[in-house]
Amino acid sequence: MDLLLRNAELIDGSGAARRAADVAVTGDRITAVAAPGTLSPSPQTQVIDLDGLVLAPGFIDIHTHYDAQILWDADLTPSSWHGVTSVIMGNCGFGVAPTLPEHRDIIVRTLENVEGMSMEALNAGIDWCFQTFPQYLAAIDQRPKRLNLGAFQGHTPLRLFVLGGEERPATADEVATMQRLLREALDAGAIGFSTSRQPAHQGAYGRPVPSRFAEVDEVEAMASVLGEAGKGVMQISIGPGLFINEFSALAVRHNIPVTWTALVTRTDKPGAALRTVERAGALPGEVYPQIACRPIVMQITMNDPMPLAQIDEWKEALALPREARAGLYADSSWRDRARPATLAAWEEKERWPKVSVQETKVHGDAVGIPLDQLAAQRGTTPFDLMLDLALADDMATRFQVVLENDADDETGALLADKRTLLGLSDAGAHASQLCDACYSTHLLGHWVRDRKAISLEEGVWRLSGHAATAFRIPERGFVREGYYADLVAFDPGTIGAGDIERVYDQPGGADRLISRSAGVEYMWVNGVAARAGGEDVPGAAAGRLLRS
């Protein structure tokens, strides 16, 4: 053996009760799981006494958008700080491949608008050394990386590649071309196919993302490719014509796993998420609704008003370059058109009391005060106040907006329901607006230790074995002999996510939000140490491409 981990409190990812154990690793594999003291190391074996730390499978984040970031950040931070050893990217139908040279700007602008990525970082950081999806996977495979990663073939770049951005249903020949390209992507290792009909997904120039122009029959045709290939997961962002009945039918007809986003709790609709689980659970097929374990809270500027993208007048803002949006907000005629719809939309969702100034250069007296209260004090509307504050601060004011998943007790109930699948970190997306890449340590600290909503064994299962099973990731997600040695050792008494910090470390000096971890003491990826003594091991790069 190369490595012997002694005196661990082993939680193996299956949901089974913890037990004392020693674990041996040879090369990239777990070669023994035995009672403490029964394994004999050789003189060359590295022996680490875990002294009662919990030893678990490395965590698997099934919902990330690292498709571009992997091209400039081999460490995939901050996920790698939080016990995550494998990530799945290309969710919601997005990605960077396939992309022809003439479509690169559209892809960048799509990611900017719909996933809140910095255009400056994307333009400076993406190495366009690929055009097809197999070429993209090959480029990722060759790059050093700290973590394992798998990628969906996204519907939006695939459709752009075939239809050239035309906003219409695809012809039969075009659907057949997309099917052929999807099969090539699966054969190259794509983890599956992702798509979106989500009305909030407004892409380049404020237009609906390409996947939203696909008819449901086109989605069905893509599902048939997964079924015929006998591999791959379908991930869908809900929208018109695609909800739980359709997900069940797709899963049954094509014998494929389907996972959908997003099942979130809302204080204005108590119990709705749990009722959806019951309705969906009564239907046949292998279907997984994805849930989050953190409130979805964004810090936005009016330069990037993505949470308002469903409102027609705000699509006009997204259609403009960011530097031109202030002029629109100062236009009284636009305000008169946008005001009624904006006020009504966020009043219906009870959102105005959950909006406040978070960061500002000039409005210190406004920080932390709900915008509806502040507007009442100043004799205006929260819509107008939000714009006036932004304009007076040269568009620098950041507003904290609590979007969804803020019904705490119901979120705990969803976590305890084994029919749901934990995901929705969105790691790599909305980098300057939110940071939920720390969801794994938040789960184990807040929901397991502090709230006791689920057991530690259930929490580890959600982060490892459950994800590996649902996503068909072979020989990972469990601590078993013969499995890959993706492992994390943590202190259950201190594990947690740190405060959100803003840093300026993206290409071009772009900013992002990060959260550091507590209690994650060791991590191994394919048998190689990636973290030791609570700190990253410099230069660790044993990650691999996860292929379907």
C-alpha cells in the first residue's frame, strides 16, 4: 500500500452507520477497508493518523458551471476547499462547446447575461483551442486539474452550432444533425445532455437562450439518443411544456435518469415544494428533483439585473451593453413602462422586503434596510429607489436580493426526503453575485450539526453515494475496496462554510465572491493528496475527466 489512513470514523457514503476503520490506498484505488489495527504497512507506506476525524468519500457537486473557469483555474476554487473531489458542469443547457469562431461572442454574451459571468474574464480566460465538443473534452482531459470533472453537452451551444442562432424550431434534418453530434459527444465522454425552457434564461442581447426555441419534440429526440446509447443523464431546467409529467414520460420511454431544476422553497408559497415532491413521486420513472440547502441570495448591481430578466422591459436593459444601461434607467419614459410590471412581479413574490443595499460607496445610511421600508420613508417606490441609488453611485451599489429557498423549515424537510437530489451550487456562475460552492460544508455544519435536520450519515450520502448513483459515476462516491481513492477527512464539530468575501482574482482583474471552509482537514483525489492539515497541497493536479 502507498497510503494507510488509521483511526478514522468511517462514513462510507451508503448511508450506513459510521464505524471505526483503517483504509489503505494503492495507486489511485482503495485497496482495503478493515478494522483498526489490522492492516500492516510496509516501510514505504505513508501512514496518517486521522485521530477520530470522519473519513468519507469525496463530495460530488452535480450542478456547476465551471465550463469556462476550468480553462484558467486548474484548482476549481472555491469548490476544492470544501471537500469536493468531483464536479459536473454544463448544466441548464449551457457551456462553451461546440462553438464555431463566429459564435464565440454570442456564447460569451450568453454566459454573461444568464449565468452572471464577467465578459472581461471570459474573453481574457477562454482558450478557444476547440470547436467541437469532443475537442473540448480532449482539451480538458489534457489540462492539469485538482478535481475530477464531467460535462454535459449543453443544448444552447449545440443548437447555435447547428442553426446558427436562428430563433425558430429546428427542421427534421437539423434535429438529426444535433442527434448525431450528441451521440459523438456521448461517445467522447459527455456525462449526458442538458437543456432549458426556463423563462428567466435570457441570453445574448437580452434574447431567449437558443434552447428555449426548441420544441418539446426536439428535447424528446435528444432523450432518444441517450436511450439508444444506453448511457447519459438528462438535466432539464423547467419551463413551458416540460415539468414533472413530461420528465416521467421521458425517463420511462427512454429508460434514462432525468434530473430537473429547480425545486426551491418560497415563503410566499408554503408547502408547495413538498407537494411537488409528492406529485412527482407518484409518477413512474427515475426522476430526481434538484434541491439546494442554502437560501438563494444574490448580490447584484443594476449593470447585471439577471433576477429581473423575465420582465419584458428589463429584457431591453439586457439587450444593451452594460455601459449603456445607466442611460436607460435614467429615461423617465422607460421607467414609466417598467415600473408597474417590476413592482407587481416582486410584490407577488414578496421580494421587496428582502431587497437591501449590501455594498455602496455613497449610501452608507441605506445599508441593510429593506428597500420597501426605505422607499416609504423617502416617498418613492422601491423600483425607483433602486435605480436612483444605483445611478447616484455610478452603478456601483450592490443590492442583496433574497430570491428563493428561504423557507427554512421546508428546506429541512426536503433534505430529509430521499426522493430529492442535492445540487444547485451553481459553482462557477454568478461569480460576483453569489457563492454557493460551499454548500457541502454548509450542509454538514448548519443542517447536520446545528439543525439536526438529517444525520451525518445521511448528509455524507447526499454529497457522495446518492450523487454517484443518480449520475452513473462508476467506482466513486463510496469508500469501498476497488473504488477510486477520492476521500475527504473532516472534523464534524467544526466543519462549516466561512463568510462570503469579494476578491479580484479572475482574468482581467474581474471580481468574484468566495467562501473558505472550516474543518476540512484532508482530501485525496485519485489517491493523491489535495489538502493536508486544513490547507491546499500546492500544485496538486490528480483530477481526471469523468466520462459517461
